[in-house]
Amino acid sequence: MKTISLKLDDEIFLEVEEITRALKVSRNRYISEAVSIYNQVHKRRLLKTQLEKESALTSKDSMGILNEFERQID
């Protein structure tokens, strides 16, 4: 496990304190889970962007192949 130093705006810190108290979890556990969820969100966004780029690259080829099939059928 790694240790990091973290600076939070006062408002965010007070929200964290309020929520961790209500949930009865440590601040460390709460922030670790929050970062984990945030990582999952961004991994999905990055994957979506990658899939959109790859889809755009293959769409031209797919249309060309479809047109070729249609010509052969006719």
C-alpha cells in the first residue's frame, strides 16, 4: 500500500468528514473507494473514446466490403 499526501478544499474536507462519520468508515477507506470508483469511470470513458476511434477507422472498410458484396450479388 502506498502513502500519498492530499490537499482538499475546506468545503470538500468538511463533506468527507460528515459522510465518513455518518457511514462509520475511516477517511482513508472512504477516499480510497472514491478514487477507485473515479478510476473505473475514467477507464470506461477512455475505452469509449478508443472504440469510437477504431469504429471510425473500420467503418470505411466495412462500407467498401458491403458495396463489393452488393455488386457481386447483382
